Amino acid sequence: QVQLVESGGGLAQPGGSLRLSCAASGFPFSTYAMGWYRQAPGKECELVASITDGGTGTKYADSVKGRFTISRDNAKNTMYLQMNSLKPEDTAVYYCNAYPLSQAMCVISYEGDYWGQGTQVTVSS
């Protein structure tokens, strides 16, 4: 079965950095474009960044552009999100998943959907 395991979250000060990891299994990871998603309290699930299957093409939400870097290591079935210059508004639970998704809710919402437990990122002083 598909498994998506996020890790690396924690508490950071504004301006600090964190590196998130996503361990994927149960599907041909190297053939899928992937993305990082996040959901903050009271807000919708949003796409933060995406990366092509080969890792050569990346896109970012305007809110994180220039601060976050998405990458992947297909040999390890792992994806990363390097987060620099963190802001309090980056506080959210971060999830990894395929990209694009027909509906991204950050929780299982239809048959065949897969979501991990996410990793909490908190940015505060």
C-alpha cells in the first residue's frame, strides 16, 4: 500500500530554518511528480511546492518563493523541503503527496486517496 511519512518538523524562530523529509513507498516514486502541501489552523490545504519526476523542474507558491527549496532523491524514494527565512505564517502541518491531485484536502477524502500524518512546523519567538 502507498505510504507517505513526513518528518523533520519542529519549533523554529522567525528567520530560522528547518528541513523536512518525505519517505515514500508502495508506488513507483521516481515516475511521479510530487508536492509539499500544508494546512494551518482555520485555513485550507494548500500546495507549497512541486517537483517533476526527475527533479529538474520545480514550482513554488508565491508565499514561499525564494525561501523554500524542494528536492528529491529518487534512489532513496525521498523528497525534501528546505525551509529558510521562516515566518510565523509558515506555521502549519506539512504533508507530502503526488502532484497534481484531483482534490487536495490534506486528509483522506475519497476512495484511493492517500495522506500521511504530516509533520508540524511551528515558527514563533
